[in-house]
Amino acid sequence: MNSVARAVNIEDLRRLAKRRLPRVVFDYIDGGSGAEVTMRENCRVFETVTFRARNAVARMECHLQTTVLGTPLALPFLFAPVGSSRMFFPRGECVAAEEAGKAGTIYTLSTLSGCALEDVKAAATGPVWYQLYLLGGREAAISAIARARSAGYRALAVTIDTAVAGQRERDLRNGASELVSGNLWRMLPHVPQLLARPRWLLDFWRDGGMMKFPNVIIPGEGVMAYEDVAAALERSTVSWDDMGWIRDAWRGPIVIKGALSGEDARRALDVGAEAIVVSNHGGRQLDSVSSTLRALPEVVEAVGGRAEVLLDGGIRRGSDVVKALCLGARAVLIGRAYAYGLGAGGGAGVARAIEILRSDIVRTLRLLGCLDVTALDRSYVEF
């Protein structure tokens, strides 16, 4: 039995990913912004929620099925967009999309992916969403939207929390921008961390070496070259005023990702969002903002059933999923949980992450005395 198969929880997969990946790549997954207060709080806040179990409930089959934007899901969690997944494992986005589909859930592809959106859709065995940054300007975004619509993506997720990039101190220490600069003298001090992971390095070169951003076609320039993600995000700011032309170009369900307050939730409704993701970018943007679970009840109340509310950030256990559903989320998005699996062992690692969460959801529901995720409500928790 390989080490991925022996992983008991997501933290085990995290340790395996750290062992396989160069420090700069692992910290891209694992790190947050500033002092990483929000990133830690995203996880810690789940510990403050206690269950109110109902015992002596007849043992019956658990039902994990739900729907999101009319799409039936076998599990109450989706895959969040995680940029540069091709750096974690060869064809990383395609591999993750395939595993998500096998599990009966949605995969969300990041604009900052290393695989073309058409290739990811072809590899996917289930529904896919496309996450939009305005990289390359409006014309490049409209082109990507048209490609996603033509390829059969089900929804467009617009991220609204990247006015500038967060201060990601691990990336600065690891020389992330230097390593993608193309300048040998700037790169050289940071190369040993890559050489320390020869198996990853061999996989990296076999997969084509330094990836590009094939879903960003810049007019007059072509495919956008890979660069420091922080610099790229600073040029991709979206405003509420942009939502009109984005909706006109997409002509399908819009998901607003990055709301942490009732005010932003209402603005999202005003621009026609069908779903809202309570998100702080995994603690990678503004540090010391609210954890997503703490913000969830306010957003749910503001939305008032006029759109579906989802949550991402801090999900490491199936019990975390259940707590979020009890507090009003229709489903949750997982990011680092599956990214650790991908970095640890490719498709097998992603599949193991899914099974760890799925089995823990089932166990939690049985012990809680609620056998259907759609029946969960606030009466099952204290917060």
C-alpha cells in the first residue's frame, strides 16, 4: 500500500505533499498573506462550533446528495479554483477535474491554470465551472468567456477580492518571482530548493517545463507567459461596474466569489448573481479579515434565499463540511484539501482526499443523528 493510500486525514496528505514538492511550490499551496492570521482562523473557527447530537436515531443510509445551481451532486462539496495546479503534478488541472467528476461533484478551473480550458473539459468526467480573473484586459477576458461557454462550462465564478495581491511572505522568501523571471542571476540563489526534489523536477520537465497561462490570450501578444502570480493579480481587478459586460458575454449562471459581508452579498444580488461564495481567498489576500465561517450567517441572512450561498476556506474534515451546512451553506468548496492530495500523489492523492472527507461526513451525520445533508440546520450546532 502506498503512502497516499495510508493517509488518515488531510494533514497526512499535507505532510506527503511537503515531502514531494519543492519548498516554493508547497508554500504556494500552504501559505497565506501577512502574518497568516486569517488563514489560521479559517480552520480554527470550526473548533468553536459544537454539535447538538440527537441520539438513538434509527440506523439508515446517509444521503449526501444535494444540488448547486440545479446540478445534482453526489457530495456536498465542490472543488475550488486553485491556480498553477500544473506545478503540483503533471497536467494537474486535468487530473483533479477527472477525479472530481468521478466523485460526482463540480470542478472549478482557475484562469491561472496551466492546462487549456478545453483540455480540462475533455478530461473532466463531471460538470465544470470557470473562474474568471480579468488578466490581459477586457478583450482577453471576453475571449476566455466565449471559449468556456463553447466548451460547455456550466457557470462563471467571478472573484472579487483581488484589488491587489496579498503580501505572501513565504513567496517572497522562497524567491517565487525570481524563479520565474528568466534572469539566471536572480534565479540562481533559489534553484537548490528545486534540485532537492529530483523526482518532482523530472516530472516538471516531462510535462513541458515552465507552464504558461493558456486561457489568457492577450491581443497582439498571444498566450500569456507564466509570471509571478502576485504581479498578475494586481492587473486583474474587477469592479461591480464590470459585471454588466461580463454577464452579457457569458449569458449563463454567475457566481460571485469573495463576499464576506451582507453589503457585498446584496451588491452581488443586484448584479444578478445566482450564487455567492463566502470566501477570503483562503487567507491569501487581506490578512485579519473575518474567517469565512464567522461571516457565513451574515451573508445567509442578507441573501434571504434569493441566491445559493456557498462557503470556502478552512475545510479540512468532513465535520467542517457539516458545520458549514448547519450554518446555512448549501455546499462548500475545498481548495487546499484536494491540492495537498494532488501534490502528494496526483490523481490517487485527490481521490484519497475526497474519500477522507466523504467518509468523515457520513460518520459525522450518523453520530449527529441527521442522515440527510439537506436536513441540516442551525438546531444541530451551537456557535
